Amino acid sequence: MIVEHPSRALFVLLCICTGCAKGPYVFSRFEHAPDAAPMNVVVEYGKPMKRLDRMAWVIGIPKRILPLNAKIDNHQISAETTAKLVTFLEENDLADIHVYVNHYDPRGQWQRMRENTSVGAGWRYSLGTVSWLGYTLLPSRVFGGDTYNPYTNSIYLNSDVPAIVLKEAAYAKDVHTRVYPGSYVAVTGLPVFSLRRSIHNANDVFGYAREHQDWEMERQAYHVLYPQLGSEATSLGAPLVTSVGWWAGPAVGFSGAAVGHVTGRAIAKRRDAEVNGSKSPDADGLEEPQTAGPQEP
């Protein structure tokens, strides 16, 4: 079957893959030893380095293009973004997670990986070592990226975009709830499973924003997470078009991000009407689902 309008088809697909809010937001809770002292989230900041930070900002330009957000990988994190992350972690009983802002410490990360017994040693010293080498050779302090590392139980923060930051915190929450976190991380790192994981984590951000009636956060999530999901969804088909040329793969990702922008903004428009009571026509004549975020396949 030939699809005459693939972008429109992807728009409809993303709409179909969205789901309504399913009850109240569920905060995670974990068992602790009776005599365990209360924990506070630890946040460590890297020292400012003007030349390095300028270079890192330039390297991060490509990552800011598709999401159309200048604060991605800007390495200038506001106190508000950090506070939102810390609050999310504390409310979800995740105070054991260490947060690093513009930070680089290979020795310290190796030590944290060794001490993180919540993940099996087999996974830590295999995939965890690969992850540590990536952190060491391609530090996020320079090359950007906001990620949760389950092997060191750490979040690396380089963007001043709360929605993206909380998506990684939601991933941490997801990993903490698993009986076998190492196996879960390995399996969900594979294609298709990784998309399902991304959708699950994005939904957690939407639910959290709604629980706190934080419309600005929810709107930002529609604007930046849907392009990410659109690009990730279409990238699954990138290997099928590489024979066309080197440009085919990036073009597929770009088209997915573009459709994600349209979809996210259409849904945000509808939600804005619900929140503020204004009238909002459907985009491109397509009926928009009333959603809290994308539904897991």
C-alpha cells in the first residue's frame, strides 16, 4: 500500500497512540529500614569553565534544532529547574539518586557504580562499564545530554528544560519499581522497547504536571517531548531507507520530529482550551484526542 501523505499518516498514528489520563497520579514509595535516617537529594555542580562551556554550547546547537528549544544543552541550569527535579525525586521517594549539574568525575562515577548494589554485579560490570566508558570519553559536560544512569543511580543534568529533566527522573522512578532493574534496563534499551519506555516516562511527566496543576510544565512537555517521540518512532524505520543515501536516515528523524511538533502543539492547544476555558479549533481539520500524553503500545 502506498501512503500518499506519510506526514499526515504519522500525525494520525501519534493521535491514535495517545491515551486519556488514567486516574490520579501514582507516587512511588519504597521500603526502608526502620532505623534508616531520612535522605535528602544531593546535587553537585561542576565548576564554571568559560572556554569549555562555550565549546559545549556550540556542540549542543544541533540538539536544539529539532525541539526548537534554545535551553536544551545550554549548560546554564536555573535554580527553578533544579528545584523541580529535586521536588519530583523527593515526592517519589527517590532521594537516593545523586544529581550532577555540568559535572565530570569519572573516578567518582566508577565508585558509585561499584556501590550501587540495587543493580546486579553482572549488569554493572558489563553494560555499566560500557556506560561509564561513554561518560568518560564523551562527557555530557561537553557533548550534552540529560540522562539517568541506572548503573550509578545518577542523573546528569545539562539542559534548562524541566520537562526533559523530569522525563529522566521518571525513568529513574520506573527503574526503581522493577524487581530486576538490570534486566529491565537491558531489555528496554533495545529498539521498539526503548520507544515504549520513552512513552511510559513521558506519560509520567504529563501525569505529574496535571497532579500539581502545573499547566506551564504540561504545555512545555507537549512542545518538547512529542517531537522527541516522533523522531524516535520514525528512527525505527531509518535502517530501511539508508540505501537511498546518507541523508535518508536524518530526514526520517526530522520528519518524525516535525510531525511530533504538530501533534504536540495541537494537543496542547486543546488542553489550553480545557484549562483556561478558551475556544480552540482542531488543527488541520483532524479531531484531536483529549490526552494527558502518549499511550504505551
